[in-house]
Amino acid sequence: MSTCRLQLCPRRSERYNHSVPRPLSKSALERLGRRIVATDDPQPADIEQLYELLAAYGPVLAAAVDMVSLEIGSIPSSRVKTTGTIVDKLRRNGGHTLSSIHDLGGMRVVVTGGRAAQDEVAEQIRAVFADATRAPRLIDRRLEPVHGYRALHVIIYPDGYPIEVQIRTEWQHLWAEWFERLADQYGRGIRYGDPPQTGGGSGQEIVDQMIHLADEIAEAEASEDSLPLSAVVLALASAAVEWLRTRRTGP
């Protein structure tokens, strides 16, 4: 794992030698967000502006992924949000937060070694982007979980673009991936505390059990105890689902 810092590593500092201007100002982003949620059928021109914003994220995110890879020694997964996902998020937040959404571009790092490794990677990433246009910001979802979801988030600002770096332990990642599968079945709103749209009482019971499991995993990781049996069951269930998916899509 690399330990050089920005001023000692030309490959990193060169990333800041070019600037990718954002296609819309903060006030223009706010107006765009309000227009999009003001109607069930946004105007094509507004969707086109949203596309332009997301397209501008592409090269900035790619450069940021390269820099993080150089530091931590592995390539994070990355993605730019889709317009549909953004519209859903805007409608959930009233359309007034487009300029402050910090995960239009994002990457994810899954670490081994528990919380200590999580903290170490977060500090490495903060150091890499310390000289960006804005200092990195840490959001500790271990202390403030969102309906069971836990991770460390580092918001970085290369070229002024906010990009969210999710740093998860292996157990946090496994739980999050499984909960995403449940959201596909019971409705995306369960990630925000909404009741399941399908499944009735049994669906709610499964969601409640998953959130309780997240608490168990968090307690075990915080105390460095052995993980609970329910976490092992989760791992086995996840492996079974992956096996079934492979069987369905295989030759």
C-alpha cells in the first residue's frame, strides 16, 4: 500500500492541473431540482441538463478512482447516479437539494480487518484529497446509521465536484447488499424507513430482523468480539442467493 503524499507523488498532483468546470452553478442546480419535481413529467430540456451534469462527473470520478487506487492498492467500484435515481431522491427531499447531493458520483471500498482498517483507509483518502478545492468531509454512519445501514463515508471535492467514497467492512457490505435485494422485493422505501409495499406483516418482520441484525453486527465489530451466529446465517443466505442467480443466468 502506497504511503506517499500529494506533494511527493506527481501522478496525484497532476490530477489537479486541469479543471473540469461544472456545467451549472449552485443556484441553477437549485432551480433545476425544483423544476424537475414540480411535475410528474419533467421537461426534456431539464432532463438534458441533468444528463450534462452527470456526464461532467465521468472524467472527474475516473481520476479520483485512480488516485484512491494508488493509495489503497486496490480499485474501488464506482458509479455515477442515473437520472431516475436522482429524480426519486429529489422528490423525497422536495427538490431543493440538488446542489447539495454529494453522491451524484461515488465509489466504494470494502476493507478487511474491521473498524480499524476502515478508519485507516478513511484517513488515507482524506490525506490524498486534502489539497482539493474543499477539504474532505467525514460522515460516520457507524455512529448515525440509516435504518440499519452503517459505513464510513468520505466526501471528497476534486475539481469542486462532491464525490462520496463509501468505506465498508466486509460484514457491513454483506448486510447492505442483502438489504438492497430486500428493497428490490419490498420497495426501495424500506431504506428510508417506509413500510414494505409488498409482503404485508411478514415483509415488515423480515425488514425488522435485518435491522436488528445490523445492530448485532455493529456491536460485535465495535467490541471486536466474534460475530453473532445470525451474521453467519446471513453469509450463508447470501451465498445461496448468488448460487441461484448463477444457476439462472449460466449456460
